[in-house]
Amino acid sequence: MIRMAGVDKFFGPLHVLKNIDLEVPKGQVVVVLGPSGSGKSTLCRAINRLEPINSGIIEVDGKQLPAEGKQLAALRADVGMVFQQFNLFAHKTILENVMLAPMKVRKLNKTDARTRAMELLERVGIANQADKHPAQLSGGQQQRVAIARALAMRPKVMLFDEPTSALDPEMVQEVLDVMTTLAKDGMTMLVVTHEMGFARKAADRVIFMADGEIVEDSTPTEFFTSPRSARAKDFLGKILTH
């Protein structure tokens, strides 16, 4: 579903993605771990060309990423993205936030868009908040709206860029629960996160990045019990002792 081959990305002299090769089959949940500055978020954002790459190939569902224009917009419609910040439209209700893109991009009529939006808000557990505005919701609720909004486009792939890092600790689990359900339902997902519990529980694969490179690619069990690289051992030593 996702294929990256020989992908390089520079920010000026900084080489942030170094010859990345990665394949994510349909229905697989891949969690990307690593220290700050390792290139995790850049990798995630490159997949739908929020970050243009300098060289290499990126394909989604067998199609190479177009550089720009209508073809890129069409491909982005198939790739749902959930960010650290919720990026909801403050002046629209929760229901309107979820309805908007299917009507504008997928040309869904208002009645069908509303039905679909309510189903998704029910799925993420906040259908009772449909008529409120984002500012009236907690951070965890807003992030669940953002997930529903991404799902409203019926994406083939969901990308999550540290979706819980801006949340208060007690709100993290409600978002992870929604993501775990999506994983069980067979959604293809690439998740950049610091949530080790989610990685252990929901991931099919763990990718460990450091200094712009994929250092390890293994099952959660292998990664957490017997990491192969010194870099991963050091990372886990710092993370898991807290």
C-alpha cells in the first residue's frame, strides 16, 4: 500500500532522510519510533508530499506520488492524515468539520455526508457532541474528531504524526483506543508516536529510526525484548526506565 525506495530529504545542509526503503502492505499497522530529530515526522509527511523529497520514489497503492496539481490532490484524498495539532475549523461545528471534505472533494450530497459523518462520530464515541464547536471540546475529543474527519474520505491509508503528543496524559488513552480499533478493523496505518504501549499492542511492525535512517524493522516483541542495535538499546533504556 505504501512503498518508499531510495528516498532522500534535505533541509539545507541537513540530511534528514537517508536512502529510505520501506514497504507497508495493505492492512498492516507500522509504528515508527525513534528519538527527536530522527526523521520520523518527515518520513510520515513525505508520504503524501506535505514534505517534498529530493530523490527516490514514493508510491501509494501502486501509484507514484505526483509532484502537484489535481493528481496529487486525488492521491491525498486516499491518504488520511492526523497531526499533533487537531487543525479543526474553529468556526464550524464538529459535524460540519467531518462533512466538509467529502462534500467538497468526493462530491457527496449533504444528506449522505451528514449520515456518514454521524456514523463516524458514533464510531469515535462523540456523536453527542456533533453540534458543538471545537473550542467546546477537550483535546482528546478534538483529536477523535480529527480522526473521524480523516476517515470520512474513506482513505486507503491513515498516517498519524504523533497524534497524542499535544494531549493531557489522561486524554491520551481515549485517542489510542480509537486507533487500536481502527487497527483491528484492518486499516493500513503508519503511526509516528512515543506511546510504547500502543506500539506493543497494536503494531504489526516497529520501525526504529535514528539520524535519518531506518535502523531496525522488526515485530514489536523482537524490538522490545531483544533490539539488535546499540542505538535502539540505548533508546529503550531511556524510555522504559521512566
